[in-house]
Amino acid sequence: MAKLVRIGVSTPIEFPLKEGVNTVGRGVDNDLQFASPVLSVHHCEILVRGYQASVRDLGSTNGVLVDGTPVTECDLNTGQKIQLGPLIFRIDCEIPMVQIPTALPPLPVPPEPELPAGTFGCQVHPGTPAMFQCNSCRSLLCQSCVRQLRITGGQPRYFCKLCSGPAEVLGAMAVVKKSLFTRIKDALFKD
């Protein structure tokens, strides 16, 4: 946010500047009005564009001085002094401090839990061997990821907690599935 700070007085006074044109002078229709007979009714305008500002003399009688030099129009830098008759201001165009965060190191990936050779892990709990497979979503599930429904006198039924579809107990072959290499070796080297 840009602002004019009146200096040369016991306590500096800040005047915020809006984005766009800010008129300065003695007249009541100015954005910044100062009741000094040395100022023209419309003395100058200060144009604010983002974090940049410029000043333009509006044909005033006593002119505009920037750092002691008379100007009709010029760009302003933070800290420069603008003098309008007996009034001296400092321009402040605050540039916000933007700090780009440094990348944090990646979080360590926890090691995959060891499962017995040839078994599949549950899709919800990867460290737990899967004992069921959902017929609907085809997810491999552990005991805690299924709901059991037991009908009196009948076999228990299992349902997937993810999609509520029916789940089947994986057979012994599916749970302890041998790798392709092991199956080839067993086929070639039968006792």
C-alpha cells in the first residue's frame, strides 16, 4: 500500500494513497486536501499502480519538487521527498515481503510390512494378509474389513465394508500363492 508521510513536523502524519489517481491541493474535491494558501486548488496528482507511484504537476503556481528538483512529471521511488510549497512529504510504496518457502524434505516412507511369501495384503491395511475378496469392487480385504452375517443354522456370509458387496473367503491357493518362478522350478524339478 502506498502512502505519503508528512515530514518536517513534530509527529509524522501518514496519508494513505488509493490505487489509481490521487489528487492533491487546496480544493475540497481533492483526495488529499491541505488548507495552505501556497498550494493551488488542484496542485498535483499522484498515480499509484500496484507498488509503483508517479507524480504530475497540474500546472500549479509554485510547482512540485522531488528531492529538491522541480518536476512536471516523474516516477517516484520509496523514500523520495516531495515538496509542495511549505509541505514536505516522503513517499512510501510498501512492497510486501514475499518469502518463497523452501521445500521440506520428503517424509520418510515407512517400510512395507513383511507378509508371508506369496500372500496379498489387504487394500485398506497393507500389512495384514487378505483373507477375503469382494465380488463387487474386487478389493482384497482382511478380517476387519468385512462384516459377517450369520443366519441361524446356515453358513456365515461376508460383506465388504468398502462397497457393501458380498465377499468370499480366499482359498488356500489364493492366500499362499506361489510366484511364477517357484511354480516353474517345481514343475521342472519334481521329486
